[in-house]
Amino acid sequence: MIEVSVAGPDVAATTVFVDSSVLIYAEDPAQGAKQVAAVAWLKVLWEQRVGRLSTQVLNEFYVNVTRKIAPPMPMGDARAKVRRLVGW
């Protein structure tokens, strides 16, 4: 079991580059505890406005969630998610 802790040092002083795998885990229900941990981590990064994404990460996310997870995310949903993530 993966324990998720969002308490601790304030990450606001740090910029965190988010890898595509974290975004993919957050959308893949088959990942169980990894999904829970990824969602919690992304929430903290979003609330503290310290997460950063690259165009490559967004492209990797789109390709993987529409082709490699089961069931795949519909392309329209994946595009909408990428548009929301661009706000980071």
C-alpha cells in the first residue's frame, strides 16, 4: 500500500516538473494506489501553483491515455484534459 501524505514541507518555494507518468496514473483506474497518490500530489501542486508541464509531457499524456490504458480515454475527453492542464 502506498501512503499519501500531503503534509510536511511547504513546496511553494519549489517548482516541480510533472512527468507524464504522474498524469497518466491519475487517469488510470487500474493503477489503484498509484492513482490515489498521483491525484493527491497533483492536487497539492495545483493548489500551491508550483507544478510545471512541458508540451512533450502533454503529448505523451494524450497518446498514452487514448491508446495504452484500458479502457482508453475518449479522444475528446483527452483533448479537454490537455486544454485544462495547459493552464499550469
